Amino acid sequence: MSRNYSIFLLFVIMLMPLASESQTISGPEVKLVNNDLLVTFSIGLEDKSIEAMSKGVDKELKFFIDLFRVWKVWPDEFVLGKTYVRTVKVDPIKKEFVATSSDGSVLIEKRFKTFDSMLAWTVSFRDLKLTNIRGLEPGQYFVRVTVESKVRKLPPVIGYLFIFISENELKIIRDSAFFPIEGAR
């Protein structure tokens, strides 16, 4: 029985995408300006992902920016979050570089002259307003940034049938340092 389990475990490990050192999140850096909580971060992608995008492979990146309150005894409390979906479309023949960003209510489409400028805009957020702190309870908080990109090759039903196969091509998570909010009300 243990031999079958070992073979199964080996099979599962071989199907899982390898975590890469080159896929990282810089930041998140948090600052308070006029009672607004601003977040700045960027991600670094693997060279093979960047090369695939430059050759015309569409890429969709989901960014989850979540605010948590720290508790000493209980698990950290989710307070609020924002989700952004950024898509990259490149036509290498026409030299067209288009990126979109959506937060669920606002869709922004930008055209760029170069691939590098489009990529820089797509993977970075600067002074993103997460919330106004006046409505928050006093305490210790942190911001968690999660970035996901789904594998486009697999049909959606594969995830239901083979739960051990990852549907994510990329998933990275990074937390900010703790910061206090005092007397916010």
C-alpha cells in the first residue's frame, strides 16, 4: 500500500508547476496620506512568461489587495479587499501593445508604443488607494497582495476531475509589515 502511495505522490508532484525564484512581489509598501491608505507594489515575472507575451500570447493577471487586522489569539481578520484584472495583448507583427485594467466597475484600456512600457504599467501599482482609515477600528493591520495567472491550456472541467492538478500558472503572495491605526474613528 505504501508503494502505491509513493507512486501516486510522485505523479502529483510531477504535474504541479514548479515555484520559481524569479516570480516575486516587490513591496507592498503602505503609507497613510490624509487618512487614505495607499499601497505600492510591483511583480517580477519569469523570462519565459515575458518572452511568451512579447510573441503574442495573451496574459491575464489577477491582483488581490487585501487589508487584514492582526489579532494575538484569533486568526487575522479580513477587513476589506480590492481585485484588479490586468490583461496584456500583443500583436508582434503590427507592433501593437494593448493592456487593460479592470476593478469590476471601471475598465481602463491603454495602448503603448513599446512592449517594455506596457509590461512596466501592467505589473506595477503606485499609490493605489485601498481605503480611508476613518472607518477602521484602532489596531495593528497589514496588507496582503496575491497575484494569480491561470493556465490557459487546460479546459475548466480538468480542475473538477483532477483536483491535484494546479490551474494556476502563477500564484504569489506577499504581506506588508504591520502598521498601527490609532484612534481612526
